[in-house]
Amino acid sequence: MDKTILELHELLKNKKISSQELVAESLKKSHEIQEKYNAFVTILDDAKGTDKIDHLLSGIPFGIKDNYSMKNVLSTGSSNTLKDYVPFYTATALQKLLDVGAIPVNKTVLDEFGMGGTGTTGHTGIVKNPWDPTRMTAGSSAGSACAVASGVYPYALGSDTGDSIRKPAAYCGIVGYKPTYGMISRYGLFPFASSLDHCGVLTRSVCDAAIVVDAMKGIDEHDMTSWDSKDIHLYENITKSVEGKKLCYIKELCNIEMYDNPTEELQNHLKNFKEKIELCKSLGMKVDEVSIDPKLLNALPSVYVAISCAEATSNMSNLTGIIFGPRGEGDKYEEIMMDHRTKGFSPLIKRRFVIGSYILQKENQERYFKNAQRVRRLLVDAWKELYRTYDAVILPVGTGVAKHLDGSKDILTKDTAALEEHLQIGNFGGFPSITIPDGFIDGLPVALNITGNCFEDEKVLQIAYALESKMDYKNQIAKEVK
Ligand code: GLN
């Protein structure tokens, strides 16, 4: 299934292939990929094709991150606390796809409840990178990235609280897009940190991302942060000219002299990025280098930890084993809850709850939680200031290629933290943000990201589409390098 949505739609329309054949092929591929890379919690072997053809997505298979609720289908969040949970309703965003005849074929592995960036913490085990199985996919939308990159189907759903769509997309050589906050309803998505959570999609082309999000978006009475986006037509407007558009990149993140002892990989990554800046210019866009106070940039990771852990602690207090999930042992309800949570959550998640509880304690709130919110505002204001002059900010994703699973060969230094974490600004501000592949280092994909102002999704996708069409990385299927 190495084709784009538009190509598959044409084949279905002209009866060159049936939806049933596509589903059968996708299920077969799912089993192969599961064997090699462990991308799925559940493969929906009963999935059936459809004769429906009135929508671009009709009859085409897709994958669902396992933190989207799906009625009568196991939905675990990749956590032992919900290992047998079968929801009695379907997430709005997913329902919208089902309504147009899209066919779900599997539920994909994530870092437990989306809380992680490695793809190694789900309760069914680690997900391997299809370009090099000794490396991570990154996360948390690990299985979705792995499956799309492996050609199981043209798209899979993801969620993004810090960078969970855009990071794994980068490391798997595909496209990851999270639209403006609230453009897609989150009703039925397991909450992680509500002020940062977004639904979105992983695809192999910008155009496919536009088609899927057009179908998923819309106001929903069940999600009070959703808004009416009926005047936004991502796919219809995607080919609009980008001539005269203004972009900027941040000197402190993109210039190699800003780093002490940069690795060769980082040097290559930034050099490759700068070449893509020249490509932007050749498309008639203007690109400036701008400066952001490094103190503000370096505050990013701690602000994210404080806010996301505090919100997660509060959101996940409903996981008691009493309402859903396996019942804990004990006589009193406190004991039952404690047993369920002690056995169910992995140590990494517990660590986040300890941090979150500490931050939310009355005596600590002002110092940690409120201050984190203030710095979040400063960061968002700095980006909003850029959007007064520029249409979008363009930046490299991470410090290079996918990290090793054993971690021993990856040197993360303090001065690269902001480069690793800057995608979180997209969540702080709710900005539309898309990652696209922009090259290779030693046979492994690297990527760049484009982030624009809220509600300017059309413009962000137009820029990404124009750039994608000048590079050779569209619709890539992963090939193992060794
Ligand atoms: N890696 C980040 C974290 O661990 C982002 C996760 C996400 O976006 N869901 O919190």
C-alpha cells in the first residue's frame, strides 16, 4: 500500500481495485509489520471493505492510535491500567472518518497514555523503527508512524501534547500534522494534558494530511474547546502560490556556532536544513534569521514538564480500577485503587504523577505551576510577535536521526535541549504545525517543521506542500538500512 489517498481513490473509482482487496492487503501487511516492529496493540482482522465511494477516504484502510476510544473495540492507551477496556462510544474525530466510509484496520501502540517520546513504554513492548530496527521510532504516536512509513496504509491517527505526532513522523521519514488547537474535537481521545492535547494525523504526503484533517475537523458539542472551521478548506487550497510568503528561523537553534562540541550528525542536520532554506527562497519566499532570548528557549522543557505533569495527574485521577480497568485487590476502596494504580502504571508514568502532585500542592503552586504558566505565556507571546511579521516559523526537528534503542551511542547535551523540545511551543500556543521529511543522514530520514499562527492552517500546509514538491521525499516507504 505505497500509494497516496488520491491515487487509491482513483483506483477504487475506476474499479481497478476493490476496497475489500485494499483491506485484505493492509491486514496482511499489518501482520508482517507486527512481527518485525511490534506496531499494533490490536489488528482488526474482521475489517471489511465497502462499496461506498463518495468521499476521498471511502473504502481506504487506516490506523488508529490506541488512545482514541472506539465503541466495542479494545482501546488501551497502551497501559496495563486499561488493558481490557472496551469503550461504549467512539471518539468524534474517528466517528467522522467512519461516517465517510474509511476503514480502520488496526489500533497502534503508543507510549503509555501518550506520556513519552520514545515508543518504548507501551504495555505491549517497544516499537522499532522500520528504517533501522535498532533505533526508536520516537513517540508517542510510535505504532502509527511505523505503520504509515512501512506502507500498511496511507494514514494513521495520532495525538500530540508536546510533539507526539511530529517527532515520530520525523524519525520515520513521513509527514506529521497537528492542526490549530480545537480544530479537531478531542471527545473520546484519552486526555493527557488538556490545555496541550491535539488530535492529528501521520501520512506520507502533505496533501494526504490535508484530506484527512478536512474530514476529522469540526465543532463538536462534546468538546468545548472545538470551534467552527467550516470556512477552512485545507485540501482545496493546498496548491495556492507561496510566492512572497515570509518565513523565519531562529538563530539560537539553527546555527551551528551556537553549540559546544556539536556532533557530526548535528552539523549535517543543520547544514541540510540551511539548504532547504535556500529552497524556500527559490520558491519566492523571503526567509529571515531572527533571535529569541536563549534563556526563554532553555526554559521550554521545564515549563512543559510542569504543566503537562500537573494536568496529567489531575486527568488521570479517574483511573481507579473501579469505573474501568482491572479491579485491584483490597478491602477498602482506597486499597483497591492503590493496588490497581501501583500494578497498572509503569514507573515512568508514576514519576510524572509524583512531579505533578508536588507541583499542584497548595504550597508549591505559585512557585512551580503558576510560574510555568507565566513562562508559557512569554514563549507564546514571543512566537505571536514573530507572526506579526512572518507567515510561519521554519525549524529543524530534533538533533538529527532516530535515536538508538539502547541509548548508548546518543549524546544529548544541555545545549541541544531546546532544539529537541521546541515543537512543544506549537502546543503551548495551539499553533498549526507540520513536520515534513527534508533529507537523509547515513540512510536515515531527518525532517523540518513549519509552524504558523492559530487558524492559519491553510497557509502552513501551502508552504509545506510547495516545499515538499521541490524535494524528493514525498510518499517514502521505509527501507531498512541494514
Ligand atoms: N514526548 C513528550 C512527552 O513525553 C510529548 C508527548 C506527547 O506529545 N503526547 O510528554
